[in-house]
Amino acid sequence: MSAEADRRYLTGALALIVGFMAVEVVVGFIARSLALISDAGHMLTDAVAIVFALIAMRIAARPPQGGFTYGLKRAEIISAQINGITLLLLAAYFTYEGVRRLIVPPEVEGLYVVVTGLAGIVVNLAATWLLSRANRSSLNVEGAYQHILNDLFAFIATTIAGAVIWLTGWTRADAIAALVVAVLMLTAGWGLVRDASRVFMEAAPANMNPAEIGARTAALEHVVEVHDLHIWEVTSGYAALSAHILVASGADCHTVRLAAERIFHDTYGIEHTTLQVDHAPPQLLTIGGTDTHCAAPHGPTHRSPPHENSTVPATPPAGHTDPGDQSDAAHLSQSPE
């Protein structure tokens, strides 16, 4: 799906949300319904989320230049973080107002709430359908989608509250519906802040286990040790990996590198890899060897059992020229993105 198509879907959803939000604010004040006004506040965050998503998509599409060697791809994550924090703040406000109105409930026009709530369900169903057709692998687009989906649930709660008030006169139902909306805001906001924070802290993607990837790489033929293994997300859906791999003397560094890249790409979907592949010092090839190639490796060290590489000679035969020896100290490889 093209980025242009995503922008069209987001723009269509934005038009629906903004138009209905204006109507809902007016009706909410006329009906004196906190549930309607809180729904409008939620829809405002939906609209802001979509606007930020549209802006971030354009910024993130700019090519790398100057000091921004990855480009501006994390603009989407900044947008997601702002949206999440906004949701948390709104959740706090509507929780306070909801509790206050439970204690001292105002008069609420139930019929207005029901009619507006039903209209909101229709509008949010249309907006949710539009965003469901966009590429939701982006944390930004997924965040906007979750906003509107939660807003759909909120309108359902508001409509039920309006019906209860209209039929029974129990006005506290409005405050309860507002608290339900606050809980939905809290859930969506916390999810966005948590996921965006993982990207900012350069954590590995949630579906990837670095220990598993390190062990699997160390188990490759001729690999002696893997260290300085780093896996992080540049932006949502774009993982990167770097590692230092030591291979047995006499092994072809390039062959091992290609085998490792194939695992990273085919099994874990990591397309951007930077690998340094060197021959291990002789002491690492001996049984029980504990010396490390680097003075201060970052993170855990993954080693294959010594017997797995015992068939590879510690020194190459006389007259043998290993193609990996010619640039052994700087076997840096970056797979095409």
C-alpha cells in the first residue's frame, strides 16, 4: 500500500472526526452532558493524532542528510508519544470531573445524548473503516486507529447512558459513562507512551528476543563467539541490528556473514544489519578458553561449544591464503535496505 493512499485514508477520517466533534461540543453544552463533552475531547485527540500522523509521514519520508544519518524516521515516534501523553492528561481530567459529577450530578438532557451518541457511532464506524485500510504497521497510524476505535466504544457507552437518563431520569449514568471514556483514554494513552518509549530507549522490538538471536547466530558453522549484539527500532516496523562475530581460523568470514544476514532477514525480518566479522584469537578456540576478543564487550557474549569448531584448524595449512585474512580487521558489512 502506498504512502499516498494512507494519507488519503487519514485525511478522510480527519474530515469526519473534526466535523462531528464541532457538533458534539455544541450539543454537549446544550444538554449539559459531561459524557458528550468528554467524547468530544477524545475526538479532539483523535483529530490531533491524525494531523500528527500526516505531518510525521511527510517528515519521515525525507531522505537521510547531514547529521541525520537515518533521516527523520523517528518523527512518527515523537508524534505517537505526544498523542499518548495527551490522552493520559485528558483521562486524568475526565476522571476528576466524572467523580465530581457522581457526587453532585447535574441535570442532563438524555434525548440529546442518545441522538448525538447514535450519530457518533455512525461517524466513528466510517472513520474506523477508513483507517483500517491504511498501513497499520506504523505505530503512528496504529495509534490513530486505536484512538478512533476506542472512541467508537465510548460513543456506545454514552448512548447507553443517555438512554438510561432519558427513560429513568438517573443522571449519574452520564458521569459513569464519562469514567468509562476516561478508562479507554488511559488504556490507549499508556499503550502509545509505552511503545514509543521502547523506541526512544532503543529497546529491541517486542517480538524479538536478543538472547535467542545471539544464541542462534553463535550456533552457525565456524562461529566461535558473538558479542556487541545490538537490536533496536529506528521507527516502528524498522528494526536494525549490529554485532561482532568471531569465526574460527581458516573459515571464510564472508560466508559466515551471509549466513548470519540470511537468518536475520528470513527469520526475524531485520533488513538493516551491520556486522563486523573477524577471526577469533587462538585462545578462544581451545577447550575452556575464556579470553574475549574485545576488552569491554557491550552486553552478553554468546559462544558456541568448543567441540563444534574443533574440526577447523587453529592455524591455516602452509601455503593457504584465506580470503577473509586480507581485510580481517575491518569486515564491516551493511546489507541493503
